[in-house]
Amino acid sequence: MNSVESASISPVAMLSMADHINRTNASTTKSPKVFGFLLGTIKDKIVNILHSVELPYAEGTDPKKGRSVDVFFLRDRIEQCLMVYPEYKVVGWYGDYDVNGEGHDIEVMDKQIGDEAKSELCILLLNFGVGGYNPVSGSNKNIVSGNNSMENFIKAYKKTNESDKTKHKFSKINCFVNSASSEYANVVIDHLNHIADSNSDEKYAKNKKNIDTLTQTRDSINKLADNLLLIHEFVKNAQANDNNPQTSFITRKIEELVYNYQKGSKTLDSLDKQTDSLVIDALSTLTSKGNILEKIVEINSMENEMKKRKEFF
């Protein structure tokens, strides 16, 4: 990990983190800070973050002594994820933290997650306008523009080998979004802007910025829905040609996604959110009918395994 120079984040991983933050921020009770671990690959000095998985804190955590991870839950969740994605590894973790103000928490988390993952990690520190942070600004649009700057959005770090204990143990690395699916990235950014704006003391209906954000979100949602409808037609044609009953699963999932996005839902209504995220990811990489059928088998196998364990990601 010390040779890594940058982190690439998929829109699917960003959307998952956004959903996590939105639900935590909307809770009627005082929720702990958001955090979870990251799955992906490391290649050519780039950490490719493909999925994010949320985690709970250990019960009875004393903030004064630094938060800690529910190790048994973490171990079980890592085992499940690596069973579903044997080609991936745990490449890092994310949290709503201030690297300067909460260094002890960060070091505790990094060690506990690193020990269980048996690997060195990168860290994403989120600036989503929650937990006392300043709201994300319009400059986040840079994520899907030419310069792909994420300075005001997410900051990524890696552990250093500094022997001098007076120096920080983490150094900053470049961070950018994999904008192969720019429509997905647009939806994520607008969703996050909405989260930040909702923290305002002003009433929602009177907040002009919220209205602007919703307008942008609607436009992005329409683009995404159009793309999904086109893919839906493609899948239906494949189903008609092959008479393969497994295609009905992905067809149904696409219908659910299109319906949810068209009605303006900020988060997916399906109870099986992780499978929905995987379907979005599968759709973003489809190139041929054969690839579609391969992804259908993969997703069905994963869902059946999760049902056996009576747990859903």
C-alpha cells in the first residue's frame, strides 16, 4: 500500500456511501459517525474502490477512549464479501472523520480493520456536511468534469512508514471518481448536495439551494432512467431469443430501479439494497448478451447464498 499514489472510486461505491450517510443523518436518534470498509483491487499504484460496506461500532464504545469496531461482525462481513468477490480484497475503509481532530479514532479503526483484513489500507475521510462538517459545495461538480477534483468532497490517505512519532502516520493521496458512467456520478453528487443542504436550519421548502439541487437531481435521474430503459429493452430481447428464465430476475430488478429513480426516490426502496447496487454495477459493465447471462447467474448465486445465511448485505 505504501507504493499506492491514488484512489479511484466507482459511482456504485459512492452511491452506497451516500445512502449510508443519508440514512444515518435522517435518524431520529443521535447516531454514531458513519464508517465502513471498502472492497476493490490494487493495480498500477492505484487503489480501485468498487464497493463499500457499512459497519456498526462496538456496543459500549467510549468516544473519549476512541471508537472501536464490532470485530465479530466485521470478521463475518469480510468473509461474506470475499466469498462473493474472490477476486477483490479489502483495500480500505471510510468514515466521517476529521484527520486532525480525531487522529486516535482513525488509528484505532485502521489497526482493527487492517488486522481482520490482513492487509494495509487506504482511508477515505468524508466531508458530506454531517457531523459538524461544512456542507459540500457546488465545486463537487468537478468530480464529473475534466479535472475530477475531489478536494472538497472526499480526502484519501495511506499509512506511511515514518519512524518519527511526531509526524502524522497517514499521508494524503490523490482521489478521483471513475467516471465511466457519468450519469451515475451525477446522481450521486446531486444526492450528496441534497444531504448537505438538508442540514440547514431553514425550512426545506424555503431553501432555494435545495430547490436547485432537486432540479439537478431530477435531470440526472431522468438520464439514468433513460439509460436503464435502453438496457431493459436489450435484456428483454435477450430473454425472447434465449428463453432463459434467469433473465427474468435481472429484468425485474431493472424495472424496480427504473421505477424508483423515475419517481424521484433518493434511495432505493428495495429491501435488498446491496443486490440492487450489484445490478447497477453489472449494468454498467455489460457489453454483450453473453455477458448479461453470465452476470445474471453470478447475481442469482450470490442472492441465494445470502438467503441461506439469512443475511443481506
